[in-house]
Amino acid sequence: MAANVPSFLFPATGREPLWSSSAADTAPVDRLRRLVWKIAFATLALMAVGSATRVMNAGLACPDWPLCYGQLVPRQQMNLQVFLEWFHRLDAALIGFSTLWLVTLSLWYRQRLPGWLPWATVGALALIGVQGALGGLTVTQLLRFDIVTAHLGTALLFFSAMVVIATCLLPYRSTGTGGRLPWLGLGATVIVYAQCLLGGLVGSRWAAHQCLGLRELCQVMNSHLVGIVPATAAVLALTLTVWRTPALTYPLRRLGSLVSVLLVFQLVMGIATFRLRLQVEPLTVAHHTIGAALVGTLVCFTVLAWRDRIGAAEQAVAPAGSSAQG
């Protein structure tokens, strides 16, 4: 069984999924794959803490940046709001250093790694730089809504980049049964990502509170509500196609089921959050976090679907080339 693959991809019965380790799956690849998955899950946790920071009105709990009250640990000023903002920055710093270490390892082992990997890690580090700059601007510009939304969008891009890298490093055996699933996965990913950005815009402009009070910014809120329709339709189209596709690889089928489960939870959390007029902060945080997890799962599914399609094409070409040489 491949090392460091998320456990939800494997059945409880012990049935082996359609991927396995090979001689090409060297120790450096294993080490980097473990590190990338850890960074990905840490980024998901970071977005959850960032959501909690916003809903608890703690975005400016530390009035300066990058320190907090001019200190690494503001012990005298520490309360729940300060802790949330301080911990959010601490997690971001750890992710930044981890990504720098990822780049260092990918350059050190570059002779034993896929040629694209060092470039991909450098690109991820560049996203970290952009994200850090946006994080500083959110404080210095007093939580300006466009900067806050861009901050969320960049975090989702970095999270998706980590999932792409980790999924590309997984051993995988193609069967070529995916059909149009790569395109459906890509479309669903883009639509759900856009819906998450709309949700971030609703939060950064406090549009939901304005609409609940029958005031301005209802267009922003209504756009997010209308966006539920194409996002849900895209995910349902994907999952229905997964269920109707015979001989699909087990990881793709498992991920397709997980996508539908996350969609149901996301809709329930969204309805509950709206009906309770955003007064229950854990529900709002859960709604945002599940949305990010849905994006990550769709990215993982899409990458595997494309690998299945491309790998099957390469396997079909290889025997033909061998026959021609014979």
C-alpha cells in the first residue's frame, strides 16, 4: 500500500486500491510527498483559523505586523481575540518555513525527482510570498474587503497547489476509464473556487449582516446565494458520472463519493448559518472550512482523473511503438 496517502482513499476491508509502490518511487519522493501533505493540511487548518479570526472580529486584534504589539508573544495583551490573530500568524509562519524547506529538499534531490517538481515548489514559495504580503496589507489597510478576499483566494490557490503536487507524486496505475471526468472535475473545481471567493467577499464586506438588516450590499449576498446553483449542479454532475462509470479506479470512485458527502455538509452548514443569522460562530467557521476542503478534494480528483487519462494514452502508445520496432 502506498505510503502517506490519505487514509480515506482506502477501504476499511483492506481491499487494495489501484496504485502501488514501484522501484521508481524513491525515498526522496516519499519524503517530499509526506512533507507536501503536511503543508496542505496545515494550510487547511490555517484557513479555518483565519475564518475564526474574522467571525470573532479579531482581524485587528494585533494592531501591528508582523509582530503583535511589538512582541513575538504578547503575553500581557493575550485574550481570545489576540490569541486567534497571533496563532493565525504563527501557523502562517510555520507553513512559510516548511515551504522553504520543501524547496531546499527539491533542489537538493533534484537528480532523483521529476523534473517539474523543483519548479513547482518554487512557484508555491512565490505564492507564499504573495500571501504574506497580502496578510500584512490586511492589517495595515484595516481589513479592506478586496485585500481580505484576495488573501483568501491566494490561500486557496496555495492549498490547491500543495494538493496538486502531492497527488502528482502518488503512485498510480491508469485504466483509461475516466472518460470526461477530467473535464467535469476541472469545471467543478473552478466553479466551487469562485463560489468560495464570493463567500469570502460576503464575509469581508459583512454583506450577510447588512442584508439581514435589510440594508445595502444585498447584491453581494444574493450573488453568493445564486452561486449555490451552478456549484451544486457541477458537483452533482461529477458524482453522478462517477457512479455511472464502470471499471473506474477505486481512488477516483472513493473521491467522487467524498465530494458528494462534502457537498451535503456544505449545504447544511450554509443553510444553518443563514437561518441562525450568523450568530453561531462555529457554524460559520465550519461552513468556510468545508468549502475549502471541497476545493481540495475536487483538485485531488481532477489531477488523478487527468493522470488516468494521460497514463492510459501513454500505455496505448508504448505497445504500438514496441510492435513497430519489432
